[in-house]
Amino acid sequence: MNKDKKTNNKKADVSIEFIIEVVILVISFVVILYFIFLVPYTGVIDKETCHQSIVYRSTAKIKAIDLSETIPLKCQTEKICLTMSGDDCGLASTKKNPVNKINLGKDKVKAKEKIKEVFADKMIECHSMIGEGQLNFLPSHILKLDDTKYGLICIRLVFDKEAKEQVESIGVGEFYSYLEKKTVNDKSYLDYLYPGVKDSKKFLLVYNYIKDKSKEEGILVDGKELPDFKEWKIDLSQENGHAIIASISTKSQGWELLRGLGVGGLVGGGLLFTGIGSPLGVALISGSAGGAVFWYNFDEKYDYFPPAIYPYNITKLKELGVYSFEIAP
């Protein structure tokens, strides 16, 4: 008799737990639908609106109910013209998404510092807006695939002719040193983008290690050995400018995305060094593309690539699953 009573009690407990779970799912479902369809968005899509839409997509993956496919990203790719002449950069401006024109002045040294400031600040803004790597913003149809990449273009930056000719390029080591000196929320930009990495010289250590390993294994970039770290540069002469892109990969395949963007050869990935912090990987965007990307693994379920600077080629980007916010699935 007591046995039957205990069994019935267990069944009752299970039933109550099941009912509570269903109620939570229904409430969550209603809340998400409310924000999708009833909460009005302002005509100007700001960074907070964008961030909230990314949060909703990320949190919509609730057990049996996956609404992430139906949640649009309420974001816009910011357009920036960096000019030394004062002329426009050829970017189309609209009322909803005007081009932000930044005058660099005529002094070459000051212009270069301003470019580094804009690059760095916009990388930080993008990283914060999309959830600092803690939000899985993959749409559900991509999550169902075993091997895929998905990238978002936060900002597009184009230089006028004078800036391209006068500044030419920015060294990668120089830029990461700059990230180390600027701070946000009591952290350096470097540490904020790559948790645990507090010293930009660590990137030199990682790069040189991989350079040596690549030499041993005969890995070539454009038919050549990897250049010295000081020769690794972000080339500003790109015809269509650059994009600040954050990306995510389902199964450590993000390096293929980098290769498609012009990487001459993958020379490392997920390498953990004592004292470095994040398990850093590094890839070189070579040849006429110019640039550099470091990344780290955030979660066992996906790789997160913090915002980095890439050459802008919309056709190639779309083929690789990288989208401006306006056309992102």
C-alpha cells in the first residue's frame, strides 16, 4: 500500500515538473512573440535595438521550441568614410542609414592615429553589440548543419584616395599595441576582445612560434615563407575599403572562412600558450588583401571570431556566409 502511494507521489511530482516546464516554455514563447511582433522599433535602428534582437535570437532556442529562424536581426551595417581631402568616399547614403564622414585632417601622422582609433573603437562597439561572444547568433537553419560559418558585417569603412596614398598601411603589431593601451570597463581593448590577453607582445610570441612551425612543415603563403611580424600589415589601398566582421562557426571551421577571404595559408589554430590567456589561433590575409586575424575558441559548441578587419568584397563575403545586417538571414 505504501509502495503504491510512493509510486503515485512520484508520478504526481513528475507531472507537476512537466506542467511547470510546459508553462515556462509557453510563457517564453509568448514573450518572444511579443517582442518580435508587438514591440515597435524606432525608425533609426540603434545599437541597443540591434543588441536586443541578437539576445532574442540567442535565447529563442528553448528546448523543443526553436524560434531563432523567425527572429530578424534589427541591425544596420554602419558606413564610414575616412577622408583626408574632405571629399566623399563613394558610399551611398540614405535617410535611415547615412554615411558617417570622418575628416582625418592633412597631417599624415595624426591621420594614421585617427584611423587606428576608429578601427579600435568600432571593433569594441561591434563586440559589445553582438554579445561579446556569449550569444549564439546563428540562425536555426545553420545550426542544423554539421559544418558551417556565419559572419556579420558590423561596419564598412572606405578611405578616400588621399588617405590611401598618404597612410598606405598600418602594421599589425602596431595596431595590437594600440589596442593594449586603450581601455574599456577597466580592461584594455585587447583583453576585452581576447579575454586573458593583456600584453600585445604575446601576439608576437604566438606568431613567431607558428612562423617557425610553418617553416619546418614547408607551409607557404603566396609561394613564400611567412614574413616577419613587423612586415605584417593592414593594407589601406583596398579598392572597396574594409569591413569589421564578427563571425561564428559550428564546428571549428571558421578558418575556412578566413581562407576564402584571401588567406594564403592557415598557419595555426586553437594554440594555447602559458600566460597567453585565450587559446589563440592566427591566420594571415595575404597578397593584395592585406590584414590579419587572431581568434579564440569561446565555447565547445561553437568558435567565436571577435570583430576583426577584413578587405571588403561583398560577392565573396556572401558566398562565404558573411552578410551585411540588412540582408543577414
